[in-house]
Amino acid sequence: MTRKLLIASLLLGVAGMAHARTPPSTVAGSNRALPAEARAQALVAAMTREEKLAIIHGYFPPLAKPAEPIAMIPSAGHIVGIPRLGIPTLRESDASLGVANQVEQRKGDTATALPASLATAATFNPALAYAGGAMIGAEARAKSFNILLAGGVNLTRDPWNGRNFEYLGEDPLLAGVMAGEHIRGVQSNHIVSTIKHFALNSQETGRTVLDARIGKAALRESDLLAFQIATEIGDPASVMCAYNKVNGDYACENDWLLNSVLKQDWGYKGWVMSDWGAVHSTEKAALGGLDQESGQELDDAIHFGKPFADALNAGRIPAARLDDMVRRILYGVIASGLMDDPVPESPRQIDYAAHADIAQRAAEEGIVLLKNEGDLLPLAKSARRIVLIGGHADVGVLSGGGSSQVRSVGGAPVEIPLTKGAAASFARMTWHASSPLNAIRALAPQAEVSYVDGSDPRAAAEAARRADLAIVFGWQWQTEAQDPETMRLPDNQDALIDAVATANRKTIVVLETGGPVEMPWIARVPALVQAWYPGQRGGEAIANILFGDVAPSGRLPITFPVRADQAPRPEPAGLAELHAAEARRDAGDKTNYGMTGGVAPFTVDYPEGAEVGYRWYAMKGVKPLFPFGHGLTYTRFAYANLQVQDGAALTVSFDVTNAGSRPGADVPQLYVQARGSAGIAAWRLAGFDKISLSPGETRRVTMTVDPRLIARFEEGKGWRLDGGDYALAVGHHAGDATLKGVAKLDALSLKP
């Protein structure tokens, strides 16, 4: 039966049942045998215009002041349901790393905090991404939330971006797969997940006024490819458009992004919601593809309220467009399983201990051993005197700030309010209550394990001199809404590390950061561990890695440059505009500039195009400090017996052997050299796997390559893969070619 006949049949059947005094739309909407699209269409047909208009914009509690009292949970958003049609109230929560409660809007409500998304990406383990999403979704459901603002997949274009920790790195394959699995995990709970921020939200400085400029084909081959892969895997019920402009038009009213790419080329059936405060028009946004205005109180006007109704009545917005917006929202609610399995109206019990296990495993697999001279790690449990220095390591581990902030189980032993900056109203510098000091003491009960705060480098050096081992916890706090203006560790930490490393040759640095930092002391430090923001049980995870109770298996999902000036942009664009706005406020300007903060519009050019991250460094011939994919282990892995199956499709097989004396996990990576739309030959990640092996064990690994990863995009035509020879390499990181081969591939064309 064709789609038109199916819908016609459905509506005729509904009309016939009306004689039995049964609400027709309720029967149609609850018929689970019908496709979600048909069910959504029938509900739209049964709705009044007022009901349709009500569902396309949402309140932002607790700022919202609706005309009639509504039982809103203090959270991110609230869209009133339609009980007569079985359409549930939509309760939204921020949820990148757990069910958020940033500044304790809900007194006493805590949740499980995952490590930073970069840590999840560093696991290179899609199963862990799924488990984390499923955990967050389960807690959200138990707390009566049914829409999670999760699924961040913006590629890392600049190492200093304040929100990098929320995203999944610089490669479209890795980011797309991990985001897709996370979304799939969330929606396994029959609630909605978004995917965000569509697209090119690559910096936080001036994010609401900047115009991101990039070639369309280059965007398709990089950031949009990550979104496309994640959407195919996770099937998110909603897409959240970004604050910034893309090539001249705001992302939330960008016809090319929302209509041409997302809805037409990708055939996306769900709905597009705005980011909070990202709507700037009524008609242009509605016709440009936006389906729902989120957090309407943060916009300069409620664009999808009375202005939308007026434009609809005047014919400037067709009635069919309103129906399409509502149908898409209802499709997402039905397809996710939310309508048929509503969330409980009252909170349910949560197994926080089991959920903390998930967070701890993600942290352990995501921690990256960057350097280990002389096999200083793993630490011997026979050590007698160990000193921990800095980073509040006596009480907890650092977390990133902004909408992703989770008030974790156990509380916040350190919480520092911000006195200024774009994030001051909703972010605090927060540590989770997971003490590395206590965790290390538990693993080394015979040792004297002490702590000094590191505020005085000379005192810290003296403490290190008296110890067998010194562990310095370096930190850099990052947050949504603002970028750090330097890649250096704050608060004189470089001098602290220098002093400690000089005093004790057995110095280990553990970094809790949201991305790369400059390391002028690296040559003097024999062991370096990248712990990111390690989440709910970060202290335990760090201790287990340091002592070898868990073998390190994380790999960098982002390149670490030696210096900031190696990156495409050494500092955020728009700093001059930001500083000018700050100067006006410091001079007494009391004007309320809203979301822009008074920052004047500016342009950010992305001339690197599709050559993001490790591709940029290779193209420029620049050697980074640590390459994408890098990570050491406590054993070693060998690759052999490469076999290439080519022709119409590319499949690569090879053996991985644990050639060391300890069990461990490896992340073999396949790179293929190909030319994109810019004509630049670049090595692109085309496959990866994660396998655990016992000493001496060998396992055969097979990777099949998605042709889009090595193709070029031609606007108006789609993906094009030229026939011919393609060099390939299997290695431990970008730039490594432990095994080399060549594939002869047939020419291929794919739809956009």
C-alpha cells in the first residue's frame, strides 16, 4: 500500500469509528500497528489550530510565566501536552554527561555524572558510548524527564574551544559512531534524544553573533558527515540547531542546512528544535526548517507565539507548514516509543551504585597514558612515601561547566561561583566527590600517602623531595559560553610542575582538562596521564590506572599541539569584540544585551575545510606533541598478515597480537589516503576496533570501509569515489604505518 493510500485508509477508518463515540484521534494515535508517520499524520488531522500552535514553542522553567499555572519541573524546557489526544507533556533536561541540575534548580536532586564526552571518545569503544547513553536515559526517565538535550557531535576544529569536552573529538567517523551509539542508548529508554549543535558550533566566544564560513562540500566531508553517521546509527527523534550563523544565515533559520541537507538529502523525519536563545525570526525560521522554538523566554521575542499565529492568518506561513512542524514533533514522540510508554509522573528509584560502575568504566577506558619513560607506571604497591600535589586531589576531581554540569551523587566538595563572564549565570567551577587521595590510599595501604595543595611551588617541591613518588594533578577548567584565552594551565601550575619534577625524578602528572594544554615542562616529566574530566568515580579510575589494576587503553580523539600557534587558529576569533563589550560593562554600561552580551558580530573563516585535526597537521607538515589516536599501554601489540579485499568495496583484515607480558586492550586504526573536494591528498581514519588480549594471544581483525569516508562530495550530485589505487595503513595512531597496503577500488557514486 502506498503512503497516500495508507493515510487515506487510516482517516476513513477513524471517521467510521466516530459513530461509536470513541475519540477518533485517540484510536488512530494509539494504533501501534501503523507506522509512526501515519499515526502522527492522523493526530495532526485531529488537532485544533490552537493545539498545533501550542506545541511548536516551549517554556523555559523557572523563567517561564505561563498564563495558567503549569506543574513544571525546574529544568531546561516544558511543552504542555494534549491529554485528549494522548500527547504527553514534554519535559526537557540538559544531559550531555548526565541529568543536569547546574545551579541546583532542583534542591537536593543528584545524578550520575559520566566523564567528559572526550573521555568517552577516547575509549574508542562504541559499547561504552551506548551504555552511558542508556544510563543517562534511565535516570532521566526515573526523574520524569522525557527529552534529553544530548548527542553533541561538533568536531574539534580548535583545541581551545570551551565546549570541546562535551563533544567527541576531531574525526567524523569516530565522533559519528560514538554519538550515534550514545543517542541509541538514550532512546532505548523510550525517551527522546537530540543531536546537536547543527552545525559548526566550533567555538563559544561570540557564539550567538559569529558567522562560520566554510565551503559546502568541505562541510559535508567533515562536520556534517559526523552528524550524518550519528543520525543513521542513533536515529535521534530531534535535531537541535546551533546558535551561530553558517555562511551568512543563522543555523536555526538556515534553509540549506535544515531543509536541503537534513530533511531532503538525509530524509530526516523528526523535528528540529532550536537551541535556547537561538531564534531570531518568525517567518524565515519557520520556512527555513525550524519546527520548534525552545526556551522561548531566552529569545528576544516569542517568535513562534503570537507572531507565528499572525503570519499564519495572513498566509505568510502556509497552514501546511504548521502541519508539517507538528507532524514532525509527533513523529519523534511516537517513533522514540515515548507516546506508547510514557514516563512516570512521580520519581522512581535509581540504582546509583550500578550507574556509577558504568561511569567508572568509561573513565578507566578513556584515560590516556601519554608518556611513560622507564616504565615508571604502573606504580608498585610497595612504594612507601607518595605525595599528591594540587588539583584538590584530596577531595575530588574536576568537571566541566555549563549546561552539561551534573550535580553528582556524593555532592560537590569544591564549588566556586563565577564573578563575571558569559557563563556566570549558569556555571560554577565544580569538583565531583571522588577523592584520588582516598582511592590511592586504598590501593597502597602500606604507604604513607600525603597531600599538599600546590599553592606554594617551593613547599610542594620540598614535599616531593621527601617522597618516593610525586603525583601532580594539573587542571584547566572549561565551560560552555566562554573559551579560555590561553592553552596554558592556570594559577602558576607550570612553575609548580617544574619545581616538583626538579625535586623528584619520579614525578607523574595527571591532567584533568577539557582538551589539550601546552606543556613546557614535558621533557622533565617521565610519566603523563590524560584523565580529562573523569566523572562520578574519577578518583577511583585514576588510581586503578596508576597502579595497573586496570590496563590503560584510551587513545587521543583529538590532536595535542606543542603550541597553540600550530593549530589553524591560535586563539578564539572575536576576542577583540568580546574585550570591547567587557570594557563597556566595566565602564558602567548597564544595558541588557541578552544572549549576545553586547559582542559585535564577526566572521570566523575555516580555510582548513575538511582537513580537520590530524589532517591539518599532516597537510602543514607540523609534528604535534601527541598525535590523534596516540595512547600507551602496559604491554605492546604487534600487527601482521595484512589482507586487502578491494574492487567494489574495501575490506581490510590483519592479525593483532599481544606481544607483551601483561593483558591489555588495543585500538588498531585503519587509515586510507584519499582526495576530498579540495583536491588535497590526506590520510583519513577509515576504521577502528577495540580488542582485549591476553599475553601471547592473537586475534584477526576485519574492517569494512564506509566509502563516504574516502570519497569527495560534489554539491548537487552527491558522493563520488574515483576508481584507482588507494594507499592504506594500519597503525597505532595517525601518521603510523605499521602495516602498509594498496587497494584498487572501482568508481562509485552515492546519494547525498
